[in-house]
Amino acid sequence: LVRGLRQAVLEAERARWKAREVPRRLAIAALLGASLAGLSLLLPWPPIPAAERWIGDLRLRTSPARQPDPRILLITLDEASLESSPRPLADRADEIGRGLSRIFAAGARGVAINLQLPAQWSRSRSFADLVLHHPEDLTLAAFSAPDGTLVKMDCLDALTKVALGPQRTADLFGFVNLDEDRDGVVRQGRLWFRDVDRFRRSSWVARAARGLGAASSSGDETPQRFWIDGRIDWQRYDPISWRQVPAVLDRNPGRFADRLVLLGGDFRGSGDDYYRVPQTAGRGTAVSGLTLQALMVDTIGAGLPIREPGKMPVLVAAALGAALAMTGILCARRTRLIAIGLAAAAGAYLALSLPIFWWTGLRLPITAPLLLVLLGSLAALVLRRNLSSPPEVSAS
């Protein structure tokens, strides 16, 4: 009888504790969740870049390879191409202009030159004819120095610029500047840049990708940066040495029909160095500048398949998850099961992000939501130690 009375008293005390403490702790968890959501707006995005990069590279390494766009054709000015003529590249504008005109005549969709063309090319009649006849389908390279000055945009003569007009002349050029992450790997490209006058200028890859039917990147809603699709098997691009182009045009001109031709240098001193890309299964990590630009053009032509969810939905979902975790920690009798459940949920979220990326190309953020849940859980554990403990239900 005494044990039963004691048990009834403790159960009544526990009921009173729940009626008093549970609403209070729910309010604390909601307040902490809202505070975390506000704090997350001040944190850098992503909050732990090195970890986010590693996870992103892991997704690529485990992804199945994707075939490159068969419409892209690479023409390289390699050492053999340079040695095929005694003249330096600066004096070969007529040769290259005539060759590219023949490529257009063979049915090419467009030509993009990934070279900083010298000023001597402005004296070439063949190159001027190429520009005047194909201003919409030709892309030339512009480069912005660190101080904002433009480099190598003087390859057109004054008469050609007058014939085209200021706007069409400017639209011929796209910026070839690249962005490397802190670890020296190029993971993102740009659709546009802002010049020193704060005007939008198209990137070289965005303008070249118009030859694949990609939409213009001049709209206000167009994002500036995009993720390069590292799943593309770049070793399967169709390359031709410039030295071989005349023979291919003579024997098989259909090879250029309906193709987007990307012309770039692959020789010492071309300024076209090798760049590191995220490592993928069975492929190296360093590619030429022309190959890297081809990967970006291919990504744009495919409709930018690598995407990220919006920042606000992620933060709202992470804040709700943190609030639920804090509610469990503050209201549960034991926290061990809550900790095990949180660790399992974090592992499941990380594991689930891999197949989601494989199937949809969606890059779910990892460090931001997990960091918010971790901060909320630590705050809840600290508060729990300072709040009243529930009465024990069992009694001897």
C-alpha cells in the first residue's frame, strides 16, 4: 500500500512537471531555432568550405561518367601545328582566317577561338572577312587583368569595327578568366562578368555555348556562377590538330557539319596552361585550358545540370531540424537515444545526398544544415543541465 501511494505521488508530480516544463521547453526550443536561423544568415556559405568541397568531389568520384556533347569539336594549335610553318603565330592570321572560313562553309554551327589574338591580326584581310561574315557565330577571347584592364582586344582593324558597330564588336568577345578555389581546383565557371563600368559582359563559354542552342546569359535573372559538370568524360572529346585541318576539309568536310568548333593553344608559351579539375573515376585531375573551356561549354549546353537548392529553403529546413533536435533533448528523459538518432540521421542525410546527385544533379548542402543542428543540440544540452530534472517515476 505504501509503495502504491508513493508511486501515485511521483506520477502526479511528474504530470505536474510535464504540464509546467514541456510548454516552457517547447518555447525555448522554438526561440533557439529562430535564433539559429538568424545566425545562419550571418555565417559564410558554405560555413566549412574545405569539407563541402571534399564531399562535392566525393559525389563526382562516385558518379557514372556522362558522354560529352558530340557536337563539340576541339582544334588544337599544338607544337606540330606550329612547326608545320616557319612563320610565327602572330603572322598566320591569313592562314587561320581562311581555314576557319572553310570550316564555316563546311556547315559548322559556330567557332570560338580560345587565344588572346595579337594586334598583328588586325592587318589580315582574311581574318577581317571571317569576322564580317560570321559575327553572330564567332567568339573571340578577352582577358581582364587583376587591375581591371582589358588585355588583347586589339585584333580588329578600325574599318571592321565601324562596319560591325560598337555593340556587335563588343559582343564578339567573351571573357576567358577562370576562378580557382583555394585548393587550386576549378569547380565553377561564370556566365557573365562585370567590367570596370559595372556593365555585364558575357563569358567566353557562355557566348560559345550559343552555338549549341543555349539561351543568352544577359537576363537579369541569370546566375553569374555555375557548377562545372565533372561527370563529363572529357577524354572522349573529338580533337583535331590544326595541322590536320586542311586534309580533313579536303577528304571529309562533313566532320565539321553541325559542330561547334573550339580552337585553342596546346603549346609552350601559349598562356593556355593546365588546370586541376575535381578527380573523377578513371580520369586524371589536370586538363588543358581548352578542355576545361569545353567542359564548361558542354555544361551550359546541357542546361546547367549541376544545381543547388536555394539558400533560404535549406536554412529553414535546417532550423526546423535543429528545433526538433532541441525539443527532444530538452524534453526526453534520456539523451543517449536522441544523440544516437541525430548521428544516424546525419549519416543517412549524407549518404542520401550521393544518389540524389547521381540521379538529379542536385548538390544538397551538407555542412550548413549539420552545423546548425549541432549548434542547437549543444545549446540544448547546456540548457538542460540548468533546468529542473523530471521526477523519477519508479520508487522503491
